[in-house]
Amino acid sequence: MTLNINLPQQAINAIYGGMAVVIAMTFIACIAQWREDWKITHQPIPPVEQISNKTTSMIAAIPGYHLFGKPAGGKIPISSLELRVTGIVKVEDEQGNEVSKAYIAQSGQAAKIYQVGDTVTGGVKIHSIKADAVILDNGGELEKLPLPREPLVFKPRDETEQ
């Protein structure tokens, strides 16, 4: 299909002139935008303000706030509760999650099995179970309940026994 339109020469010149004006305006807008971008990227960098001593001390104090709870290690005091750890079992389930259990006896009674989150007595909960101690949460304060270990005593070998 052929389109045969006969336009007067003035109309064709007007179309070409209009297209030239649109192209020229687009070119001018691009150059103006480039110039503004160049000005922004080549501005001098403003000087960094000095941090005040108060701000520095506030930043230094952040680790002491225990934003995610108190650390379960380091200097946890030994519990004065009448509890005694008689054994600790460290086990992992099929997904690799630790499922530890602790045997804890209360004031001369038989030991019972506890795990993390269980209440032992009077609002005291098991916070975590380590290989050598149970960490208790006693009203928001962490306390350590160590696993008593008797030192090994080696006897000299008797030469007559063989």
C-alpha cells in the first residue's frame, strides 16, 4: 500500500522547521541539565564538623547498655540458691540445634531434669546450659550454678600387680 500525499512546499518546510525546533530544544535542555549536574558534582566538599566530647562518650557507653541482654559469660556470680547440678547432657537434634539438659537437685531432694526456659524454683529460670555450668535467670540477674568436679587422684602403679 502506497500513500501518496501531495503537500505544498510551505507545509513540508513548516514540518521540517518544527522538527528542527524540537531537536534544538532537546539539545539545549540536555546541555543545561549536564551543566547543572557538573556544578553539583564539582562543588567543594563541606568540612566535617568536629564530634563533641559528649557525643564521643555517649557512643563509647553503648556497649555497656546490653541492648540484646547481658552477656552469658565472663564474670557471672555463683548462685547462692540451695541448688546443685548433678549432671549435664549436651545433645543436638536432627537439625543441629542444641537440646541440652541439666540434672538439678534442690536442697537435698532427688535431681530433676531441666532444659533452657524451664522454671527451677520460685521464678528462677534456666537461661542457658554450658558444658560445665548452668546459667540461671534469677529475677533478671544472671547467676552461675557450676557442675562440681572432683579432681582425679592417681595412685602409683604397684609393680607386683601385672
